[in-house]
Amino acid sequence: MKTAIHTGKKEITIKESPVPRPGDGEYLVKIKACAICGSDTWWADEPKPNSPVHGHESAGVIEKAGSNT
């Protein structure tokens, strides 16, 4: 799957990452649209080690569900 990774100051790189498996109480969502949030100011800074995949203003379709969902 494609992921947006913070790779430098004001730099985002699209990379291929393994598709995660949903755990207990989680869903795997195929993102169809994404926007930038006003709280997304991290991109103007240098990336931090082990920075997460960013993006929380999104809409999509549930592809898989973990147990207890």
C-alpha cells in the first residue's frame, strides 16, 4: 500500500509499505480521499526517528475487520 512518510523539512515522500492486518477491535480502511488538517504543522519540521505514517482527515471503505469489532 502507498504511505505518506515525512522524510525531510517540508518534504513528504510516497512509499510502498506492507498492508497491516487489523488487530483486536481494529479495522483496515482503504482510503479514498484525504485532506490536510490545521493541526498538521509537523511537516515544516525535521522528521523524528520512527515517525508514524501521517494522515487523520480521511474517508474510505472498510476492507477487513479484526475480532471483537
